[in-house]
Amino acid sequence: MKRLLIALFCILTLPVFANEPATAAEGSKDKAFNPGEMILHHIGDSHEWHWFSTDNGHFVAPLPIIAYRPGKGLSTFSSARLAEDQSYDGLKLEHEHLVSEDGSKVYDFSITKNAAALMGSGIILLLVFTAVARGYKKNHGKAPKGIQSFFEPIIIFIRDEVAKKSIGPKYERYMPYLLTVFFFIWFNNLLGLTPGAANLTGNIAVTFTLAILTLIITLASSNKYYWAHIFATPGVPKALLPIMSPVELIGIVVKPFSLMVRLFANITAGHIVILSFISLIFIFKTAALAPVSLAFGLFINVLELLVAILQAYIFTLLTAMYIGGAVEDHHDADLQMGYDDGSASTHVSH
Amino acid sequence: MQIVTPEFGLIFWQLVIFLTVLFLLAKFAWKPILLSLKEREDSIESALRMADQAKLEMQQLKAGNERLLTEARMERDKMMQEASQMANQLVETAKNKATEEGSRMIMQAREAIQNEKNAALTEVKNTAAKLSIDIAERILRRELADSGSQQQLVDSYLKDVKLN
């Protein structure tokens, strides 16, 4: 426990060291420390992987830039060529946004910091869970061991408490998606808390894609009862249907939209709060504030560890509920409990 | 504003990488994991069911044994009862027979005694009569020699007749 605390403390202090030289460098340029800019830089995506800066310069890992321009075709080069506002091949970075100098359209397929982190987390997920699967092959018919026994209760929880309860008898088809979503979000939430790592699940493009996938799966597995519920809501007078149906139709989109915003906002907000506490030291320009900042930062960071798994659970649970609503055979569930977005999401949202 | 604007490139990579990870995990991780979990649960369930069944069979066996034992005990009781009944009956019959025989023999004896007695009595009577006649003959022979005594005798007879 003590060692764990020390490790946590070290992790928490790292961002401080990472920020310090940056302010020093900026200070030397007679530029005031701008916490908003620093925070947005930390939670946003980037075309290079900035580890830390010292007085001797920035320690930056260049990432590949892949840009497609209609007419000019594909161009790939290292992001190092765009550093310090340089331009290369008619392309330059404007506030981390790849634009062409002549103003023509650019499709940016660059392996950004987030994309690189995405690949890394994908590899971690594959390594971890193939190891778990190997455990089942090795300990066939025996009690689980090691990493297998750590993840087994979580997998069973997702299966029994999330999938079976929300989807019903057809849950098995959706298990791979639910499990992948849960562990993808959880792992990336945790990785996002690591100093120097990318804020992947706090990026709206990532949560947008996950939400779209949930929407596609929900619509693809919807049955006639689902659509009957939307266009002829049971228990609603016929005269009200012209009003209700559009509302229900909007609801189809609002459900994944809420998924997207909830995950993005929760993770991003956590990062902003931690960074804000640490920024206090530099705003007040005194190390005396460090213990306070660190204490609050530590508290929020530990809270974020909880939020990391909680948000993964909420995303998975709501996805399962939406799918459950789409594949449900009898629609008496409406009368018993809210399978709809409203009650369910207000109940668990954060 | 930049943080709430989804970047096209990242959406593309997220889609590609997430779907790849989903596909690979589904094939190489989730499928074997869920299958093994199900297999294990099934085996546990069947083991539990088998144990229950064995318990039930055991109970049935025990009940059967008990039933057999009870039946045997009842059979034994019945046999003993029957035997004692039979013995009683036998004794009773023997006793009755003996009593009957006894009483019959007593009766025969009584009859025989009666017969003997009757015979004896008859003989005694006959002998007594013969003796009386003999005596009377002798007396008469001696008495009637004297006419006075004859008269006396007639008188005594007449006396008797008068009294009657």
C-alpha cells in the first residue's frame, strides 16, 4: 500500500515537472503562463508526441503526417518537418490543424498522438486478452490463474449483469462488442491518466466513433417492435403521434449523442481539473502552493481512476440497454421499467 | 472549439483500429474465453445435478432398504404369529381330544360299572330269591309237619291283612 502511494505520488508529480520547463521556456520569452492554452494543449490532439521540454529544448517524438489532397494525391512525411511553424510540401500546421498553404482542401489522415496511442492501446488490449484466452486453454477445466483470474470476474460481470440483464436471451451475439467497448474505454481511460500519454477517450472523435458504432448495431438489430414503439408508441393517443414520433425519432440519435458527450466530457473534465490544480502553482508563481495542488490533484486523480471504470461501465451498460430495447420482443418492458434513454441515462449519468 | 470538433483523420483511424481490435479480440480472445466460461459453468452445473441425482438415488436406495427391512420384519412377525397360533391350536385340539377321550372313557367305564352292578345285583337278587325259596322250602317242610304252627302262621298272615 505504501509503495503504491509513493508510485501514485511520483506519477502525479510528473506532469508538474513536465509543465515546469515549459513555463520557464515561455517565461524566458517574456510570455506569461497561460493555463488555458496549456490545458487545451494537453487534452487536445497533436501531430507530434511532446514528452517534455527543458531549457535545452523540447523532447518531441515526430509522428508521420499522412495528407490526401484531391489533385495532388497522398503525401507522407515526418511531422518534424512541420515543427516550429515550418511548411513542407505546401502544408503547414495552424493550431494543430493541418492546412495547405494555398487554401485547398486537405484530408488529414496523419498518425496523430491520439492515433498512435490508439494503436498502442489496441496492441495492449490484444496482448492482454490473448494472454487471458491462453490461460483458459492452459488451465482447461481448472481454476483460473494470474491475469486470467483478474479479468474473469469482470468479463462475467459484463456478461451477467450488463448483457444478460439488458439484452435478454439474444445477448451472446453482442458480447464481443460489449466486452471490447468496455475494456477499450477502461484501458484508454487509465492510459489517459498516465503522464505523457494521449487523452484518447477524452477526444470527441473517438467517442463519436464508438457512439456511431453503437447506433449502427442498435439499428441493425432492431426488430418491428422497436419501430412500432417509435411510430405507434403504445399507450399514446393517435392524435399525439405526429408529435411523439418525431420526438422518438430524435431519441434514436440523442441516445448515442449522449453516449458520445458523456464519455468525452467526463474524461476531459477530469483532465482539466487535474491540470488546473497543477497550474495553480504557476499562476501564483510559488512552490508553497505545491502541497495543496498536489493534494487536490492526487484526490482528483484517484477519483479519475474510479471514473475510468465507471464511465466504461456506463457506456457499456447503456449500449447494452439500447441494443436490448431494439431486440426486445414484447414491449411490456415500457410499463415496468425504463428501457428508454430517459430514465436509464438520468439514473446512471454522472 | 477545437476540442469539441471531431477530427476526420482520427475518426478514420479509430474506426479502422477499433474494428480490427474488435475483430481480433472476438476471434482470439472473447470466443475462447466465453466458450470456456460456459463450458466450465455447464460442467459445474452438470456436476451439481449429478450430485443431486446421486443423493436422490441414495435416498431411494436407503428407502428401499428400509422398506425391505420393514417387510422382512413384518414377515417374520407374521410367521411367528402364525406359528404360535398354530401351536396354540394344536395344543387346544390335543387338549380337547384328550378331554373328549377321557370323558368318553369315563362314560364307558361308568356304563361298564353300571352294567356290572346291574348284573351283580341281578345275580344277588336271584341268589337271594333262590336262597329264600330254599330256606322257605326247608322251613315250610319242617313247620307244616305241626298243625298248630300252621294255624299260627295263617293267623299271623291274616293279622297282617287286617292291618292293611
